[in-house]
Amino acid sequence: MAFRMSPSLHSTEFSPFYLLFGEEMRLPFDAALESLDALSADAKMFLKEFLERLKISREIANLKKTRRNIKIKIKNVMMQR
């Protein structure tokens, strides 16, 4: 990604991304700096739904991890007998 956004100092003085798309490359960090008020209604709705799905996914992953750890503990106790 760094190559695509770095200007060529020897020939065009433009980055390959700029020559291809006609604008500077936006990185995830750039989007994080923008105000949420600047987002469109669709973007706000997408972001809200995305964060909710992410929260649910994390909860499911934590439940599965806890269940796996319990199974491992039970197996270890059974092996010690």
C-alpha cells in the first residue's frame, strides 16, 4: 500500500494510485479522523448495523472460547483420575 500512495520522485511526481483513480488514496486511519456527523444517513445506518453484528460476533466467540476451556478442564480432571 505504501508504494501505491507514494509519489514517484523521478518521473511523474504523482503516486500510482493518483494516476489510476485521479485522487489521493484514503487509508482507514483517514476515515477514523472524520466526524460521524459528516456521514450520510446510509453510512450511519451501515455503521450502526456493522458494529452491532461485530458485538454479537465477539459475544459468540467468547462463549465458544469459554465452552472450549470448560471442556479442556473437564478432560484434564478426567485424565488425572
